[in-house]
Amino acid sequence: MIRRGRRPNAPIALQVLALLVVCLLAAQAISLAVVFATRPPRPPIYRLREVAEALKGGTLHTRQGRALIRSVAAHPPEPEPARVAMDYRLRLELAQAMHLPAEQVRVVEHTPDLMQQLMSGYFRRGRRAPTEGVRAEGFGVDATARPGAASGRGDFMPGMGWRGAAEPALFGDFTAAARQPDGAWSIVRPTPEPFPNEWQLRMSLWFLGCLVVIVPAGYAFARRITAPIDRFAEAAEILGRDPHAPLMTLSGPAEIGKAAQAFNDMQARLKRYVEHRTAMVGAISHDLRTPLARIRFKLEVDPPDRAAILADVEQMEQMVSSVLTFIRDASTPQRRERLDLRSLLECVVDDAALMGGDVEVAEGAPMIADGDAAALQRLFSNLVDNALKYGRLARIRLAAVAGEAVVEIEDRGPGLPARDLERVFDPFYRAEASRTLDLGGVGLGLSIARSTARAHGGDVTLQAHSQGLTAVVRLPLARAGAA
């Protein structure tokens, strides 16, 4: 059964949204921790003397950069138009390191894209233009400028100081070339950066650790949301095997709690249904014993009382016929439709009034419910007939209370003791005041009335008052907007 006294849990949609937000925030927190806790990768550094050594045919290994690649080409590399002045400064420095004229040396630095700059910390300040007197010639600069004219403070590199302040160097990818005596150009460039590089591997491990932390937590949270559904399926399977199984405690999101409440209500109705049918079989067996015993006794009398025996047989036939009618009506699928309970009650009152009954229904607004009109009419007719038969009159009131239509049928009869207010709903049970057969009936009227009301999601009860009994019928009202 549903746990009472607890604050309702959040709906599934809200819990899933919370799971997504928590996982997103956790991932972002770990990412920020990685960004602030790890140093950005330092760009490779190539000293100009190392580049000069490689252009002269020496070693291709560098101290703080990747290994170099040497090749031969017929033409030198062309600088980017926006970097002519900056690359010319490097050209002068390399020419000075190789002791060659500036026109026999070329240096082209490859500008990293924005993502590379952000990932490597390669933020540059703009280089100052070359000294005065430099003029356009070939690459837009004076090829006769003094090789040492480019010396100076240079560019500031974060964590590395001013470029050119000590030993000239190149940073990142570049292409350097020197003309050979045969007119060909010797080309040197760094080897391509491997993928993934060391920094990328380190970041991947960090993010893998993020997944290792978040995925189990997300799975545990998601499992907490879906676990009640598994328990709900288990409860349904147990109910299919044993309708008398105890109600299960189901807790979880609001939707699960609502479904569990409906499930437990359904189980309770099924249990009542089975108990009612079992009680009916027992009542039939018990009540048939009485006329059978009388028949046996009367057959032993000499001569047998034929008329008395036929009366007992007629009583047995009436009982069996009532049971068969009740079972047939209960097992026949009911055709549900929207109907006005007040109009239905007025029809019942009119029929009873035609038979001379003192019956009235209070005026009021219509009450719309979904149900089988014929079955509900039999239900109210049965209760009105009982009120007229045992209480001389029937006064009917109809009201809406908490989503239910409440019909009260009051009489002025002798009433019932408190112990019989529930027992009279048992099949074939007759209170002391109605045990005479002159009033007719076999004790199934109230059982049929309650069975019909419960089949419609309601119930029938009896309440004693100072001047008689009140039969109270509760039926759910039709939902607004329902077809």
C-alpha cells in the first residue's frame, strides 16, 4: 500500500530534469577544475642557431622542439602578405646566424588559428615594424638592410620573456630556407605534431575521469527513478497469481505513487469481488438446505403434504432464479454512457409513484456520471422499493461531494441494529424484521445494489437515524471534458 504521511515525491519529468542539470553542472565543474589546475602546453621552441645548423646539413634534433625535416625545392617559401614585415625580421636574424646575405635566406612563420592560440597560450603582441629605411623590394622590405638591425627586445611571450632579448628563436610551426650554391633551396620545417599529443592525452584522461565519476552517479540517480516501476511490475505479477496477496508498499515519483494508489484500489476491489462470489456460493448452499430439509420432513409424513412441498420447491426455484439473474447481469459487459443521475432518479420516483408509493426527490442541479443506465436504474429502484416496503416512504436527496455524486434515500421504518448495517449486504441474509416471506424477496437486493455501485467505482452503505434508515449511494462524477 502507499505510505501515508510523507511528502509527495517530485514528478518523473522534474527528477529527470534535475538529473540532467546535476550532471551538466558536475561536468562543467570538472572541466573548469581541469582548465585552472593544468598549465597550458608550451609551444615548441627552435633556436635560430639550431635552424641554421639544420639548413647547413647538420643535426635535425632540437632541445625544446620537435625534430626537423629537411628537403630541397626549386623555389623558396612565400610569406603571408600580412606577415611580410614580421617574417623579414626573422629573416635578418637567421641570415646573421648563417653568415649569409639576407636575400639568400627565407623564414615563414605559420600563424596558428584561434583554437590553437587558446589551447597553447600562444598570445602575441604585435611586432614593431623594421627600422626606418626599409623599403619594398621583392618581399616589401629592403634587402640591403644591415643584418643586425632587427635586434632589440622583440615580442613578449607569456612565461618566456621578450623574444630576441637573448638568443633569437622561432616558436610553433615555421618554414626556413637557404639558397644552395647550385641555386636550389634547402628547406627545413618541424615534423608534424602527433595526434594525440601529450597535452591532448592528459586532457583526455581528465575527461575520462570525469565520465568515471559522473556516469555511475547518473546511473544511480536514474535507477532510483526507474526502480519503482520494476516493483510496480512485480506487484502486478503477484496480483495475477494471488488476488488475496497483501497490498505492496510502492513509493517513488508522483506518477508512480498515483499509479500505485490506483493499483491498490483495483486489488482491493478484486479481492472484494472474489470474496463476494465466494460468500454467495456459501450462502446459496446454506439457504438451500432449509427448504430441502423441510421437503424431506414433509415427505416422511404419511400422507405427504403435496401443497407444502410444492411451496418449498417454488421457493428454491425463486432463489436459484435470482442467483442466476444476478450472475448473468454481473458478468454481462456494461455499456457506459454519460447520464444525468437526477433525471434517472426522477424516472425511478415516477415509476414508484404510479404504484402508489410515497416518494419524493429534492430539486437541484443535474449530476453527470458515466455508467450503465439500466443497471443504475435497477440499483435505485431496489433501494426505493426497500424504503417503501419497510419504511412506508422514501425521501431522496442528491448532492456533489469531493468529485462524487452522493444519493441519500431516507425512510421512516423500524431501522436496523448496528450489527446488521453491514450484514444485510451479504447474499441471502435477512434481518429479523424482514424474515417473513409475505414481503417477498430472497435477500439478494442489497447485494445486487452494492455490487452494481462498486462496479461503477462507488459504493452503497446504510446509516441508522432516529426515525429509520438512510441508504447512501456514492458514484464518481464524470470528468470535465471527457467524451
